[in-house]
Amino acid sequence: MIKQGKLYGIGIGPGDPELLTIKAVKALGKADVIYVPKSKEQTSTALHIVKEYLSKDAVIEPLEFPMARDLQIRLSSRKHNAEIITKELEKGKTVVFLTLGDPMLYSTYSYVLEYLDAKYDVETIPGIYSFSAISSLLSLPLCKGDEKLSVISSFDEHTPQLIRHTDTIVFMKVSAYYKQLYNFLKEHTEYQFVMITDAGKSEQKIYNSIEVLQDKVPYFSTVIVQKQIVLNTKKLKICQV
Amino acid sequence: MIKQGKLYGIGIGPGDPELLTIKAVKALGKADVIYVPKSKEQTSTALHIVKEYLSKDAVIEPLEFPMARDLQIRLSSRKHNAEIITKELEKGKTVVFLTLGDPMLYSTYSYVLEYLDAKYDVETIPGIYSFSAISSLLSLPLCKGDEKLSVISSFDEHTPQLIRHTDTIVFMKVSAYYKQLYNFLKEHTEYQFVMITDAGKSEQKIYNSIEVLQDKVPYFSTVIVQKQIVLNTKKLKICQV
């Protein structure tokens, strides 16, 4: 009798291997096959985070998720990747799908789950969000008391309303809409701004002037906007623009 | 020469000791004194999470943060607690302040930091938010693609607007405003609902009917609202109301 396969969807946090959870480390150590979305920005960071926790026999397989405008292409790649995973589960393998940050927030993992037969044993392990690590790094509380937090990854016609009705706004994937964000903040001077790029890595940079948004920003850039942002400038190195 | 004291503010996640990060476990092992906010709901959960990672000489000290309506009382208790921590830092102790979930989201830790002299060495370690663990447990993505997430802990006149402009709303600390939330959802039948109480504990319960909000809900209750919520009812036990 073949042992039953199991899929772990693992959130591996934003970049520091020590921000892995104990649960994630245990699952990584059991994995036969490790799938990681193939992306020039993300794959190497993901493998750097997990490498010391993998068993020496683990096989690492990048999965392609094309960012095509054509929805059909995106859907068929998700289905195809779910089939690849299914084959390994049918062989009784322990399979891991890695997600930077968390598997339930802006992750391709959730798309793959939609195509996976419900009969398979699946365990999803949460990870530290990038903005959670950033708020600790900056000593910047996201919410106190009754405050409200919003998290967005695009800028559309609803965004100004959302900003108006919330206290802290986290902008993820800013490189896709930095110009719109710049125009908004230029007009709305009641908001204060901090941007962190490549948080936790050696090339990390912190900015508190919106003028940094005049030029294209790195892929791993996160902006936090509040009415009042107090940064400990004695301990944090703020880059001038 | 006395060794320099250090304060770690540690997010210990929602309840499962395996959701501690490696960084948190390392800091816990070095701690001379562990401070934990005193609360009948939270203190025992926090100590359960960390107990196996503490050194045997570590001293555990609950700190009182009265929930008084009088702001002056709240402010003076924060200042007083910062003074208690300062005394230990002056002795060169390694001090830990525990926060369920994350230290930068609705935590008394951020209030204490405001009263701590900036000269002290402070490291804040992020933790898994309760709603992050819940989304993994339910296999319920919080955001896909361009979707927006809001996180709130109260219900006021801005809340309906915020809900209208967002895709996923996480309601934390629901026991404080379950009646307002019930009235809103009763009128706005376009939203679907899931509530989880005591997530990850043996007494965990999952509900998908808003009628559960007719009666007072447990302290550890989190609601997620989306236009469409699909739960795997073969794997999740949904409680009837």
C-alpha cells in the first residue's frame, strides 16, 4: 500500500529565514518535492529562506505562472500546475508549495488549490506578512485602539475612498502603480509616508519622502501611509531622494 | 561593567506554539524576565504558547493595563509599566514583552514603547496575526489579484463605507460590537459571513450564519466578510445556530 500524499502550502515570510515558523520548518524537513513559483524576483529569495531546512533528498521544482493579460492562459497554467502537484500526491509524496509572505494573501497557491481535488490531504501554514515584519522593523504600530487598517495592491477609483475611511494603509506591490500613488499623495498632503524596499535584505532602503515615487521603485517595495508617522531616526537610516 | 539590557517585543501568534517563529524562540530562550499583559482571557493563552521555550530561571511577571474609560488612568499605567521594564533594562537584563498575535497590531506593547527612553536596545519580532492563521485554517484566501483587505476592531460611522470599498473585511474583537455587526449584516444580505471562535484551540467553533451574533460571542472571535465565501464543508465542521 502506498502512503498517502500530502500537500503543505507554506508561508515562508518576507525574507529572513528566522521568521519561519516552527510548523513551517517541520513541514519543510519532511518534503519530498518543493514547488516554488518561478519569478526572477521571488524564486531566489524563497529558496534562500528555506534552504537550510530542506532534507538533502528534496527536489526543488519551479512552477511557471505566466502573468499574461489573457485570463485563459493564466487559468490553464494554474490547472496545469495543479495537475503536476496531483501526480506527486498520487505517488504518495509529501509536497510543499512555497509562498513568500503568506499563502492566503496575494498568493498563486490559492489559485492552485481551486484546481486540486478536495480528496487530497492539504495543510496550509500561515507566514509572516511583509508589512507585519516592516511595522516591527520600523517600530511603527499599524493599529492602536479602534484604528482601522487597509491593505491594497493596486490603485483604482475606490482607493481614495478607502484611504479616507481608514487609519493605516499598506500599499503592496507598489512598483505596479507608483505613479498613481505619487499623484494622490502629492495632492493629499494630510498624509505621511514611509516606503521600504527590500526589507530585511542587505540592500534594504527606507524613504520618507514621496518624491522617491517619481521614478520606478524596486519590486519588493511597500508603502505605509498614516496621518502621522513617527520614525526613530536615531536608529533608522532614512535615505534622501 | 554591567552588560547592556535589551527588550524584545515578541509576537507569539494566535495560540498554536508551533506558529512561533524561530526568531521568537531564540529570544525567549535568552529572556531573564518575561512580561505578559494581565488579562483573564489572554494571559494563560500566552503562557501556554511560550512555556516550553523559556529558560528555567526566567521570571514571569504579569503587567496590569486597566481598560479604564479614563484616559489618564490608561496613560499612567502605560508609563508605570514602562518604568518597571526600564528598571530591569538598567540592571542589564534581557526582557521580553509578549503579545498574542503581533506586537504592532492592537497591542499594548506599542503604548509601552512610547514611554521607553530611545537609548535602550529594543528589538520587535513580528508574529502571525490571528486572522492570518484563520484564513489558512479555513483555506479562505483573504486577497487574490487586485483585491483589497480591511482589518477593523470596532464598528463606527465609517465602517459601512470601508466595507463598501473593500473585498475582504476582517472583524477582530467582535465581542465588543457583535450587535452592530449583526444589524449591518442583517440589512446587507449581499455579504457572506464566517466566524471562528477560539481558533486553533480544542474549543474552536466555526459558524457561517450571522444569527450566531444575536448572542454575546466569546472573547477570541473573528469574523470574515466577503461577497462570496466558499468553505470546504467536507473538511470543516460548521456549527449550526
